Amino acid sequence: MQRIAILTSGGDAPGMNAAIRAVVRKAIYQGLEVMGIKRGFSGFIEADIELMNLRSVTDIIHRGGTILHTTRNEKFKTQEGRTMAWENVERFGIQGLVVIGGGGSFHGALAFSKEFKLPVIGVPGTIDNDISGTDYSIGFDTAVNSVVEAINKIRDTATSHERTFIVEVMGRDTGFIALNAGLAGGAESIIIPEHPFNIEQICARLVHNYHQGSSHSIIVVAEGAASGLEIGQEIKRRTDFDTRVTILGHLQRGGNPTAFDRILASVLGAKAVELLMAGESNKMAGYIAGQVVAVDLEQVIKRKKCLNMALYELAGILSM
């Protein structure tokens, strides 16, 4: 193997640049050339591809987002789109591909690899942390810390004005961000898709806490579980408490990656290169119990990652 390519796809995540840096520098160290594919699968189809060198990844480890940019591309799901991408594989002499992204990106990469026999290695990069086969995905730790920082600031206002605040966070159809940020931020209630919630019980707890001397509350809501606005309106209607809603939105996806995300991205990016050089394909570089591992990409896509419900129960106990 002499030349590989790298792309980032789907939603951006803090730490993607650190992963790009690791892939490029590890590959060059091993004597390989690296082609950077811009704008994900769109650039793959449109030949927006350029040779990368050590200078290409200088001073990017601390930057959020992705220097290769990213899009979601419907055309790659078609035979025509994948054929156009394959023509560019041949045109640029690409012998292996590293895809940094989430489940949707891995679906596309796996289909392409099976169709055209190009070795592909996935690197999990999504703030949602919903990728099976790895304890953490790149960007999750940073997103959680961003939410906790926001909760800390919101609590100051909630305390000053004696208000109940609903904080809606991202996570697609999972509650990983909500649970971890809610526990770390000391939220009084955490609403997640994995566990049914009872608005009557939530309101009863708020009223109970009020009578026990608590004049403010923070409730964290995962976007896949309920609408923060609707929850806020219902709490206001049932309790008449001064209730406000904050939807954190895309600020959770930006910002400088934490030290953990930089290290995670670095070891996973380097592992991806090692797997390609070892002749592996259709694998994902994962992080399980402190070890960097290779996981079958097809199994990663098929399996649903489960939330740690013991952690959820602990959050409920500690919020009393």
C-alpha cells in the first residue's frame, strides 16, 4: 500500500482535526501518501481531493470542526454516485480509505467497500456517542463539557431569579449527552429516550423540592425524548413556577476539543492507519476499557449501543 485517503462525513465533532492529524502523520511516518477528500462523500464524487503533507495538519489538534469540511450526500447512496467516487479512486491511485464519522457515514463506507473492494477503516466521530463497538466516540467528551459549562451558567441565573430551567441538549435518538451532562451538572431531572418519563412525577418532585427550600431547578432534556419547549410549558401550567427553556443546539458541536478527545482522536487515527497497513478492511478503530481495538464495521452498524441505566438510576438518587 502506497497511498491512502481520508474524509470526514456527517455532523462535525470536536477532535476530528486531531484524528486527521494523526492519520496524516502516522501514514507519512510509515512511508505512505495521504489524499485529503474535501466535503465528505460529496468531494469523493466531485474529485475535490488533494495531497496532504505534514504542514497540512500543523496547528490543528486544538481546533474544533474539520479542516476537510463535511456534508451529508444523498447521491453517494446511489449506484451512479458510488461509481463516480470509484472513478476518482482509480484516478488518484487510492488504495485505502479512512472515514471519520458516525453511523450514516459508516453505512456508506461499508457499502462502497463491498461494492468496489476498496479497504475501508472507520473512526468514530460524533458527539452523540451512539456508535457501538467503542466506549467513546470523538467529540462526545467535549460536547458533554460544553453542556456542563452551560448548565453552570444557567444555574446562576436560575438561583438568582428562583426559576426552573429546562435545558434541551442534542443526541439524536439517544440520551448519552443528556445523562452524562445532567449527572455532572447536578440536574434535578434528566429526560432521555431510553427511559419513559412521567411529567406528573417530575412536577411532583419540583413541588416537593420547593417545599423543602429549593427555589430553583435544572431539568435536562434529550432532543430525542421530548421537546424542551413543550416540557417547559407543561411544567409552567401544572406548577405555576417561573419556567424558562434553553435549547443549546449546535454550540455543543463546536469549540476546542478537550484533552481526552484529542488523545482519543490521536490513538484512533493512528490505529486506522495500522489496520490498513496490516491488510484489514471493513473495520472500525474503537476504544474499549482503555484499549484501542479493531471492531468489525458491519457489527458496529447492526448493533445498538445501550445506555448505562445504572448511571441513570444513580443520577436520580443523587438529585434528591
